[in-house]
Amino acid sequence: MDDMLQNDQTPQSMTALRNRAIELGKLLEDHRGVEVVVMDMRNLNFWTDFFVIATVTSSTHSKGLEKHIKEFVRENDMEILYRSRRPKDNAEQGSDEWNLLDLGGLVIHLMTERTRSFFELERLWSAAPLIYQGDRT
């Protein structure tokens, strides 16, 4: 079982994955993702290599970013292994709190400001180096 959890990627494929994670971070920022960061998780866990985190401003914004992510995934011969949406925050706002897209070696978190400040993933995983930090705040 442990062998199944070991990352057997070559240095070249890890560099390619790192570059794709950064490209995704830039893509999210280009489409108005807020406080976009890409974190290198390789030395902290066994289940993924990179986190891409962005704050979204609405449900529509989140869905639009998902569309761009899906296009990127298709164009780069990648696959979304799992997609999860957290329940709606409340009826008045009607926005999704947290959308997670698992691409295996990288996990994308699209979060509302409220959810992002509550879970504080960057603080929780503070030992992970930031390899990209967008300008949009």
C-alpha cells in the first residue's frame, strides 16, 4: 500500500507540473481571482504536490473560473479527478463557499473571502513555500 502512495514522478515531470500550477495561478488572476497563491506542498504531504488558492467574489465568478480551469485542463492533457462544492453560505448571497478541483498533483481551491479567512489554508500549511503570489488583492 505504501508503494501506491509514493510519488514516482521524474524531476522533469515535477518541473512541468510546477509550471502548470503557476500557469493556473496566473490564469485565475487574469480572470480576476483575488489573492491568488500557489503553494509547493511536496515536502508536507503525500497526496498532492501543489495547492492553487484563489478568492472568488460570487458564485458566477467561481463558475467562470471553473470554466477557464476546465479549458486549461483539456488543452494541457490533464484530468479533473474530483470536484467538490461546499454548501451555499446562505440564501441571500447565494454563492458557493468553496469549490475544490483535484487534478491529482495539484489541487485548486476557489473560496469566498469569508471561507478563506475562516479556514486559513496558507496559515495551516505555512511551512509550504509560496511559488507564486498574484498582485491582485
